[in-house]
Amino acid sequence: LDRFDPESFLITEENVKERKLRCRLIGKENMDRLLADGAYIIDELDGTSSRAVGHYEWSVSVGYVSRLEHLAGAVFAPEVNGGTLFYASRGKGNFIKDGDGERQTELPNRDLKNAYVIFGVDCFLTKYPVHNRLVTQLGDRVRTSNSNGSCALPLGLVACGKADALVQPLQSPWDWAAGKVFIEEAGGKMIFYEMDERGGIRPVDRLEPRHYNPEERTVGFVAASERNAYDILDMLLVTGSD
């Protein structure tokens, strides 16, 4: 990274040992740098538990953000179809490269009743009661619901039409930084929200530096076609008010 881009900053989950790169880390104390500079947001391994047991649901994710605009992203899933690369850049489309070749993709606009919906793996924890109830309610309306051990991977799957929506409770920025570009370049919508202590949902109109805090999980999201994303968000809001 220092060789190809000596100026951009970094947000990452892992410890950075190299001194030159440690000086370029963005943390809780200097989040405002994101308003003026570019940053690579990196997850060296998304889906640690899945990989540990030999399951396919893990990936490596890199997103690039400049002044809070997501410009590019790439996610590589080594165990999917002989190795699958999802990648996109602002204004140039969304692509997938796997055992079937390389191709540009768009997000299909299937009705919810025919949809395959993925829930973030954390949905089943007791600290997310709204999402737990949504699993049942949305499950009654869609064709299939499932969960995935990697947040970055299903964002790629949604963007290339291999799934229709991802519903994800609070996550760290490296979980979704790359995938946000996928969804938008594929013609979809990613709606972010915050959660209160009771699990209630507050939609986020605009991402701010604090939402990229590497020390906290600050936002969840729904990623889908625009129509399905708003329909699922409405269900979250109603479920949270019950």
C-alpha cells in the first residue's frame, strides 16, 4: 500500500505492525480526517468462525472512501465457486469474476414474495430483539431466508443477483465499506440505521465520520433493490415499535 498510495489513510480491524502504516491509521480520536482525506477500509478476514471450521462463508474486503464518498471496493471469497471476486468502482459498474468468467451485473428487482433474503449472523443474538422478530415476520413473506457468516460476502451476492436482500444489524465499517459500492453500482439501495438500547431502529439519512468508528459497531443496514429495501426497513420500524 505504501508503494502504490503513500498518502491515503487506513481503517482496519487488525493490528498494524509497520510503523509507516501505523501513522496513517484513523481511529476514534481522528475520525474527522474522513471529511478531507481518502482512506482504505480493510477487513483482512471477514468470517473468522466460518473459516476456522472449513466453511465457505469468509472473505477479504477492501473499500476506498474519499471525503465520505465510497469510490471503489473489492471482496474476494476464496471458497466460493473456485474463488470469487466481487468488485466495483463509482460510475463504472459492478462486476463478478469467478469460475464462470468475468461479467458485469445488476441487482434484479424481484418481489419480496419471490426473494431470497440473507440475515446477518448476529441477528440471532438476544441484544437484537427487533431483528429476531423480523426473521419470523419477513420469513413469512419471502420465498427463502438464510443467514451468512460474512457480511461482506452477501453484499456481493446481492449485487450480482445471487440473493435479493441483506438485513444486517450493527456492524463495523470494514464489514460494509466495499459492498456499499457494489450495491449502488448494481442499481440497488443501501439504507443505514442506528439502534437504541432497546434495539429500536432510527434511519440514518446521511453517513457521518462517527459511523466509521473502528472501535464501535455504529450502524446496521438493509441492502436490496430500492423498493425491497424500503419495504424491509418499514417492517423493521414497525417491529421495533411493537
